[in-house]
Amino acid sequence: MERVSFVLKIRPEDRDEYIKRHEAVYPELLQAFGEVGISTYSIFLHEGTLFAYMEVENYRKAMDALAEHPANKRWQEYMSDLLIVNEHGSTSHDIPEVFHYHS
């Protein structure tokens, strides 16, 4: 199981809308998460920075599968007006794990 995290950015004034949209994530997208091997997916928000964390069987394989899934394509289009594109032309940036504790 891989533990993966990444950051995204939104404008601080879009905070409430971002939260509102995540209160109604498409059920077929949630189902797709499980189908591609995602067992845990959380997003945390601090000011305009979103910190996402997921546990997934194979991150790259899961992201490739989701990229082709109709519900994910629809969701990405729906969210595109809120997410800020970074200097690499993407809306997310993977961040490395530097510490992990598990009892």
C-alpha cells in the first residue's frame, strides 16, 4: 500500500465553494476510487492550500485509470474554475513523505 500526498491551491475567497462542492462528490466517482485501489483519501484545507493524502495500492496505475473515467473527467471539469494551475502546468504537486509513525 502506497501513502501519497500532494498539494493544490485555490484562491482563499473560493474556500466556501470548494467545501460546498465536496459535500456532494459524485457517487460514481467515489465508487471509482475503490475500483482503482484507493482505500483512503482525505483533503485538508489551510487558507488557500489544499493538502491531500491517500492510501492506494498503486498510485500511478490508479491515477492513469481515473484520468480515463467519465465521472472523474466530469469532476475535474467541474472543479477547474477553482483549482489554480501551478508553474508546471498542473493543479497538483506531489510531496514526499519524510516521516511516518504507525503503531
